[in-house]
Amino acid sequence: MTIKVLGPGCMNCKTLEKRIQIALQELGINAVVEKVEDYEKIALYGILRTPGLVVDEKVAHSGSVPTVEKLKEILFATQTA
Amino acid sequence: MEKFFAKHPVGTTALFLPAWIALYAALQPLTDALITLTGLVQGERLTEAVRFFVFEVPKVMLLLTLVVFGVGIVRTYFSPERTRKMLGGRSLFTGNVLASMLGIVTPFCSCSAVPLFIGFVGAGVPLGVTFSFLIAAPMINEIAVVLLFGLFGWKTALLYVGTGLSIAIAAGYIIGRLKVERFVEDWVYQIHANTDALEESIPSFRDRMQSGYGAVKDIVGKVWPYLLVGIGAGACIHGYVPENFMASLMGKSAWWSVPVSVLIGVPLYSNPAGIIPIVQALLEKGASLGTVLAFMMSVIGLSLPETIILKKVLKIQLIAVFIGVVATGIIIVGYVFNFIFA
């Protein structure tokens, strides 16, 4: 599983990265978390609000920082899908 | 408390609302009682400054909590994605009006200005319409509306919304007519992102209430230091600056005060919570409404950091046009108000 956190490096993006790490740890998933800070690359995913969360090249969430619980749901859903 | 609310958002709100009303109604007698208790002498400068602070801080906090909660719920009915869909292919003027109004209610944070700009323009929303949205979103700020309502009454609050809308509509329209597309960085037009990448689920009313609560936690949590400093400064002006002191500096007779206020206001940035209590105190000391509104709008609506972020997608000429058009709009509004409220 590859995970990307989209955002120019504002507060929300950093929080999202931290929470995603916690969620991965709690689920026991091994994944690479990559930060995408370049606007041109962010734009390619078509999100209108940062931070964005991309799981396996699919936009899973954008515009807010979900709770760790919600992130676990998202990760779990993509893993089983 | 937090966990409890997360489980029972509707019930907690039903519980809190009467408490809110009771507290708000009790503010004036409580303040009076407190002043009597401290033994401060009525009418003295220090007393008046303390009274201002003790009364305004809880009042503004109460108003803020309620309105941020309400706005948090309303915003769940809107999203930039849906707004973009509504704005796609609109003609210039209608598009500008719609974009400005959607700018008030669509959840938007200035850190998302760039992806939003790319997403709008890339999906065929006209440039001028996109600008109307980008101008209205920060300019007509819910915190500012609340504070203006709380400190000056509904007329001033309405006036502020009306003028903010007019500036956003007019500025976006003018930028649209100027045909400045060539000053947008070329790569913006080359991005053809998937515009329906994210499907949205419809939240339940409980979810919406939770969003409202989240907004309170987030916004009130961020804003309160600004508020304390702003009301503190306001209290000092209220207590210590002589009556009519500001008349010569920011009064109607000083014709140059409007553009100077805007010039000072543009590079400054403050949260509305910090600026409006000061505005109130300035008005009280003889500054005129138009000048003060112009100052406030240029501080809240045009911020240098946000404009610098836009440099990623706009060439410097277009940034200059953007600042120029909006600043001119604010100056005109300032003069109009000074003229009306003679």
C-alpha cells in the first residue's frame, strides 16, 4: 500500500501525516507514506482543498483532517477492497 | 465532555442552548455586580476600561460560539466541489454574483487557495468568476459578521456583508473583462485532473452537528488569543483615549484617511477577532465608519501571505491587478460610507 499526503506543508497536512502514521501502526499495516508538497503534482489529483489523502493512487479524502478512527476505516476499506 | 458530545450531539445542544441564553441575558447585571464588588469608582478611566473588557470578552465569546456552531452546520451543505459544478460555464455577471455568494458559505481556508484556483480554472470556471469567489471567501468572514452584529447591531453587520459582496462581484467582473488569462501560469491550463475523483457521501444530521461542534473547537480555539488582545486594546482606547481624538486622524474631514487606512491595512493581517474590538473603540473616539470599515476590510480581505501563495499560479502582473482592483473597491466603499453616514 502506498499512501500520499497532499499539501503544501501547512498545519493540517502535518497533523494528517502524524495521524496516518498512528492509524497504520494501530492496524499493523506496512506502508510507505509520501508527502506531496508541489502544487502542480497536488493539482493532478483534482482535489480542491488540502490536505488530501491518496491511497494507492486514489483520492480517499480531502479538505479536512479525519480522526485516527476514521483514517483506520478508510485504510481498512482500501485494504480489503 | 467531548466524548459525550460526539455521542449525543443533538441532546447536548438542547441542553446548552437555554444555558447560553440565560448567561447572555445575565451579562450586564453580572458585569455591574463585579464592578461594584471591586470597589472601582464609576466613571473613572480605569473603571471604564475594566468594564469594557469584563463585559465584551464573555459576550463576544458567547456570540462567537453560537454562530460558529451554526455556520459549521450550514457549511456541511456546501463543498468546493459542488460550488465548482454550479459555477462551471456561467456567464460573466451572473457567475460573479453566484460565486460571491457561494464564497460566503462554502468551507474554504486560505491555505487551499492554490488548489482551489487550479481546480476551478481547470474545470472551466471563468477567471473573473473564480476571482469573485476568492475575494468573497476571506472578505466576508463569519467571525467579522458576528462581531459587527454584537458590537454595532444588525445594520452594520448587514452593511458589511452587502459591501463585501459588491466588491467581490465588481472586482471579479472587472478582472474577467480585462482578459488577463495570459497572466495565469501556463501549466495551470495544462492540468486536466479528474474532476469527479472524489464521490461525496451525504452526512446525517448528527454528522452535521458534529461538524458544527468541530468548527467551534477549531475556530474558537484558534481565535481566543486574538480576541483577548483585541478587546484589551479596545478597552484601553475606550478608557484612556480622549473623546474625538480620532476625528482629525480618521474622521470624515480627513479625506486622505481612507486611502491611507487601506495602504496600512493591506500588508497587515489579523484575524477579525483581533481587529474589530479596536475598530469599535476607534469609532467611539470619532473615527468615521467608512474609514474604519475600509481599514478593517483591507486587513481581513487582502492579506499579503495569501497573495504571495497565489504567486505559484499567477504572474506578478495579475497579482498587481488583483490587489489594485480590490483595494480600489475598498477605498470607494470607504468614501461612500463616509458620505452616507454624514
